Amino acid sequence: MRPLTEIRQGGRAIVLEVAVSGVHGVRMAGMGILPGVRVTVLRNGKRKALLLECGRSIFAVARALALTVSVEEEA
């Protein structure tokens, strides 16, 4: 288990936990970033937002928010 921010560009991972609540938790759920969901990291710049593909949608997620998402990288 590792934070989403550690997944390299082009990597795929399964969300294990989203450790944020309130408005940010609702936002993540609204984007479909929930436990059990597969995400693909389209862009992971070291100081910029992550660009994620989740289902048929693409989202930019702030780095600080992505740190709250624990994932398991797919081989």
C-alpha cells in the first residue's frame, strides 16, 4: 500500500483507501475515486496536480489530495 502520488506516469493502481472526509471526501467520491476502483495516472509531475483516468473520465487531482489516497499498483 502506497500513496497515489508514488505511482509513475502511465501506471495503473487499485484504490484501497481514501483518507479524507468532508468536502474533499465528497469531491473524491464524485469523481469516482473510491476503494476498489482502478485508476490510471496520465500525468504525475513532482510539483503539479496529478492527471487521472477513472472509468471513462479524466480528472486533475491536487497533489495534497492525492496523498490521502492509498493504492496498490498493478503489475
